[in-house]
Amino acid sequence: MPQMLFGGLSERWLLKEAGDIHWRMLCADLGVPSGQLADREGERLYASFMRIRMESTVPLTRYTENESLAAKGALSRFGDKRFFSELTFLGAAGEVRVEMASVFITRSTDNKSLARATPQQIERSRGLSHSVLPPFGQAYQKIKHLALETAEPVRDTVLELGGTTFDWVDHDLDSRSYVVNPYHDLNGANLLYFASYPRIHDVCERMILNERLHRAGHERESAFQVAPVARDVFYYGNADAGDELTFRLRRMERSGADRLRIWSTLVRRRDGVRIADLFTVKALVDPANAVGRLLAGAA
């Protein structure tokens, strides 16, 4: 049951599957096997995700064993480096939409020395080419600018996701340390895998929620009380095996009757570089459960 988690659809499997479809569509568009992707100097190229966005019409726990998911997708590009895909997974319980944006990169020494590059096969591309940067890419640039370049306070709503909104904040509610584990977190190119960023978020979120529940006198496992609905990940950097990351919790609060909105930032501790922002919406399995009561009215 590699597609399942806690009796429902595994978000990690879903993102890996979506990433694989994106990668295969990209290689098909360029007419080259993935192992032969190279720039004009012959340097091996890898596809690095800039942003992924997953939204389901129902919590992922609603998709059940033996339920079929029909996938369809479309690929487009802007310029000679950035590719975009829109994927839909349709099941009996609901529909999941995944949007992805990637760029080609080369690596010189380690995962902190990645540079954008153009594939030598770009002239073969026959897919849709945008004359202006698509809104999905524009939103990425806006969030990246806020995350890495803006020092002034921002009070506007910066993101809508899963039926809720996120305002920008510049303070932390909590933090945890996480060490990159090559057995869990790296891909075949020894890069921190794009699908590992949400997993790292969930590991640290669980630690924080379980500790808060324990202090409040509740012993139930928090992971079984919530279910993923939507996730929007903005990637700015990578990390190597053994690197220590700081998980910075920016927001974790109830939204509406049965939703949680959570925003976290991942930072490389060694050099203080911010490598990702993750915006997450989860459903309370039961709005009256311990997690729901704990976060009722939280700021």
C-alpha cells in the first residue's frame, strides 16, 4: 500500500507521483532520456522545483483503499529554463489538483552550489510557450521577494489556499531542529528531494503539537487527528546530508469550523539561509478533538 497513509491517500506518494509525471512530460517535450539532459557545455542537468501547490476537494483521508485515481496533465514553459505543469488526479471521493514549477540546474560542488542552466535540447521543445510569466510563477517571485529581500513589515494577505488565507508575519511561534537524513530525505541525485520538505514540516509539526497536547493533559497522537487538504511550497535552496535545519513555525491556528492553517519556514542553520516556506491547510478529523480544542482561538 505505498499510496496510502493512515487509511487514506499519502501526500508524499502523491507528490512523488506528480513530480515523476512532470519529469516525464518534460523529458518527452525535449525528446531526450533524463540521464542525457545536459547544458551546452555538456554538464548534467537536473530539474529543481521552485514551487509546488497541492489542493484537494476533500481531506486526503477520504480517498480509500482500491479507489482509482485518473491522472491527466499539461506542460508549458516560460523562456528556456522554467517549466510549468498542471495535473489533476480524479477519484470517486474527490479531486486533487497539483501545480508545479521547475527550473534546470547544474551542481558544481555540493547542494549549496546550484546554478540555473539551459538544456542543449531546448530547441526541440514543442509545448506551449508563454510570452509572459504565468501567474503561478509571478506568485512565486512575490513570495520569494518577501522571504529573502524585504525587511519592511507586510500586512497584506499574501496567499489563498484551501479555502483560507495567509497574512505575512515576521516572528516565530516555535522552532525545532531537524538533521537531513540521506535515507529518508535525498533523491537519486543526492539532492534534498522536493517531496521531503513537506515531510520535514510534518515531522516537526507533530513534535510541537504532541508536546503541546501533553502539556495540556492529552495523550492522543496529533497525527491521527488531522488530515492534509492543501499545501503550497516555495523553494529557495537545498541542503546536504547531515545538514541541520531549523524549522520555524510562523502560524498554526484554526480557520473556520474544521480547518488548520499552518505556515513554516526551513532555514539551514550553518549559514542561516532560508531554503523554503511551506503553507499548509489540514482538516480536523473531528472539530471537537484535542487538537481542535488546543488551537481554538490560537494566534
